[in-house]
Amino acid sequence: VVAVNVLGKIMDASQAADSIFE
């Protein structure tokens, strides 16, 4: 469960980074 939560946060961070770099 913790691993899934971490993966979710990583996905959110990657999406946020994509929006920033675009």
C-alpha cells in the first residue's frame, strides 16, 4: 500500500514537471 502511494506521488510529480517544462 505504501509503495502504491509513493508511485502515485511520483506520477503526480512527473505530471507537474511536464506542465512546468511545457
